[in-house]
Amino acid sequence: MLIGLIGVNYSFFAPSQTTTKWKQSNCYENLYYTIKSTPEKNNCKRMAWEIVFKNSYEDLITFNYAITEDKNDLLTNHRKTLQAGEMSKPIGFYTKIKDFYVLIDQLSFSIDGSNTIDCDY
């Protein structure tokens, strides 16, 4: 299930979607991500995951992202920069529940993050 809000790229993620296949961002045509469970890092109260981003644009990009369990929490509190064609290193995170949201916004083709675009498709 995909949920969209104005100005925010916002995807619902359920455990059945855990895969090594790339998922296209809701808002940005050439920004992809994949998520996998890392159960060996789980603890008794939280589940461990890794996300990897892939830039298929022909230019450097910067963007904001966040992982949240609350669909009303729209704060993208992490910033990522990827060169053209680059994949990020795996980024680990934890959740308390199996269902969560991936938020991506403020994509820019500038290293300083200026001139952001809301969506490009």
C-alpha cells in the first residue's frame, strides 16, 4: 500500500515487502531504495532493519529521509548525498513494530540542498 501526501514522499512498508528488489520512490523517478530485515541484530523490544538508497539520476542528488512508525510524524530528520549512479552503504535502524513508513523529500541536484523539488513524476 502506498500513501501520498502533498510535498512528502511517503511509503508504507510491511514485512511482507522485505526484499532485495529496488522500490522506486513515490515522488522521485530515479531514486530507489531497498529494505531488508536484519534479525541477527534484533533485541527483545525492537526489530532491526537496513535501508539502501540508489541514485539513478545522471547527477549528484541530496535528499531528506526518515523512517517512522507514526504516519502523522512527517519530519525527515536525515540528509543523504549520492553521486550519479551511486548506492548508499546500508543504513541500520530499529522499529518497535513490523509496519513502518519511509519518508523522502527535499530532493535537490545541488550539494548544498538548494532549489529542492517536490516531485518529478
